[in-house]
Amino acid sequence: MTRTTTTRRRTLLAAAAAALSLALAACGSDGMDGMDHAASPTVSAAPGHDTAGTSHDPDGMDGMDGMEGMNGTAGTGGSADGLAAERGGYRLDGTLSGTEYRFTVTGPDGGALTSYRPEQTEEMHFYAIRSDLSGFQHLHPVMSPDGTWTAPLAALRPGDWRMYASFVPGAGAGAGTGLVLSRTATVPGQDAPVPLPAAAASTTADGYTVTVSGAPKAGAPGGLTVTVGKDGQPVTDLEPYLGTYAHLTAFHAGDQAFAHLHPEAEAAENAGGGPTLAFHAELPQAGDWRLFLQFRTGGALHTAALTLNVAA
Ligand SMILES: [Cu+2]
């Protein structure tokens, strides 16, 4: 690779980013909410992430007695920040047992909800994050016929965690409207908090450099542009992941409010994605947010994390 070629590619990259920024200024869509893709092949090389849970017998909730898991406390937030355990007649209940979180969503009729509409190819997106915003995990649990979901988490460090269920009900008064419900869970033991890394425009993961540009304001719709590079070169072989080329979630420092940043474009058939990805951002609160960008190359899932400061 000659220096000239590298420079030219960087110039093209900058031009592409500028063009996207302009396009974003006009963005007002609902993003990818409610999109209903055929399931994409989701083979993951990252243990504990994006792994399908195993089926459990419907009576599996017995036998939880004496376990270390705790029934989480409900959040008090009533807004769409993902901190409430109950919203619109739907309620999350869950129990952490070791590294396995089993949960149900109770619908407005008082029964366990068993009907869901896929969003970004999955009926249930599950997240676990430690109260210091370290230890992010994102899984797609499996539901047994009685509506019990099982999320097999990777190792959890001692401390306070919050477990989020993100889904679109397929039945009840709220059918078709996305919900994020959460509860806390405590993992026994002592482990010091991890200080939140300082806000930064870029970070690295598995040799990839991820750069985020954009200056979202609290509560206002805006755009975030993510650029993926490797060894100084733009990456253009991103593989589809959950129907798009990257998945971006954010958690607010302090209260762990949740936000899913919707991609502006779906993944195309037989075409690699990157290096630039545009997201529709609407972060409800000012302050520091921890962003987790997940993308796939060569069959492997990568997770990049960085801190973004959102102005009031
Ligand atoms: Cu997901």
C-alpha cells in the first residue's frame, strides 16, 4: 500500500462521512423500529454474546429456591428510559441464578406473554450491564412455550447489575409498540467499581478502530456517524448483524437509562458494509453515556465501547 493510495482512501472516507452527515440532517424516520427481517444467520464467535439460550422445561422455575439470584427491584422511572419494570400493562419479572437469568413478561391480561414481533430479526433482545457501565452483555434468549425466557450470561462480576428486556409485544393493548423493561440483580461478593473511561471520539476493539462523530443534544433527535477502520484503512467488509451492519446501544452514567440507537440503513444482500454507518440518535438525558457498538467481520462479533458526552 503506497502512501498516495492511503491518502486518497482517507480523503474518500472523509468525503463519504461528510455526505452522510448531510443526509442525517434530514433524518426524521422512525429508524428500524418494527422492521421485520427474515432471520439472518447469526453464528457468533464471541462466547456468551449473541448466543442462543437452551430450552428449558416449563417447570424450570422450580428449583430456583436457595439460589443466590435475587429478585430485582423495579425501577421507578415511568418514561421510556428502560428503567421501569412495568409499563403499559406489561411487567418484567426475573431471577438470576448463577449466570442464568430467567424471566417472563406478564401482559395486560395477567398471563405470561408468549407472542412477540421480531425487531432487528429477534423477538427478544436482552442486555445486562453492571452499575458502573462495565460488563456489557447482549444476548438473544430462547423462550419456552409457557413464556419463560432463559438468558445464559457469561461470567458476571460481583456487584449490582441491571437486566433489560427489549421487545415488541405481539398481543395485548400494546401490541406492535416497542418496550424496554428492566430490573436490577445483585451478584454477591466484593469487586470494586470500574471508573467510567473519559469521553473519547474513538476506541479500538479486536484491532478495529471505531470513531464516533456527531454532537447529540439531550432529548433532541440527531445523528451519530460511526466509522470503522483497521490498520489505517477503511473497513468495507462488515457483515450483516441483526439485519444491519452494526448494533448500537447506550447506557447513561449514574442511572443506567437505556437507549437503542437505530441504524439509518438495513444491510444489503451480498454487499459488505462500512466503513461509515449512520445512526438515528435520541438520547434523553445530558451527561455521559457509554456506547456499545457491535459489528461482525469474518463471522466474528466485535464489541467496541466508548464514552460519549451529551450536552444539555
Ligand atoms: Cu439483540
